[in-house]
Amino acid sequence: MAPYLRHIQSDRADLLEKLSEKNEKELQTFEDKLKEAEENEGESEISALLRSKAMYLARIGDKVGSEYLETWF
């Protein structure tokens, strides 16, 4: 939810920092899984991971990121 909190200009800096760290870790996990899938898996697995990442970005309020990924499928 960090992108959403930034968008509404929340004054909860402590929460924003905590959520930003959590989001970065989750996004890094997606990137690691995508890299592994590109090397070892097929197109359907990559597509499923991209959809999952887009749904995660939408869930945390990163509209721009999720819309960008939606153009891949």
C-alpha cells in the first residue's frame, strides 16, 4: 500500500517506510521468480508470474506499474 499512501500524501512516515520495505522485498521475489522462469520454464509460467505481479501491484495501489504489466498479456 506504499504507492497508495504516497498518492494520498499520507503523513504516516513510519507506516510508509515499513510498507515500502515490504513491497520492495515482495517485488524482488517476483523478479527472482521471473528470472528463474525465463531460464527454466515455459511461456505459460512466465505469463502467470507476470499476472501475479500485476495483481500485486494493483493491490498495493501502484496503478502505473500494474497497467504497464497488463500490456504484456
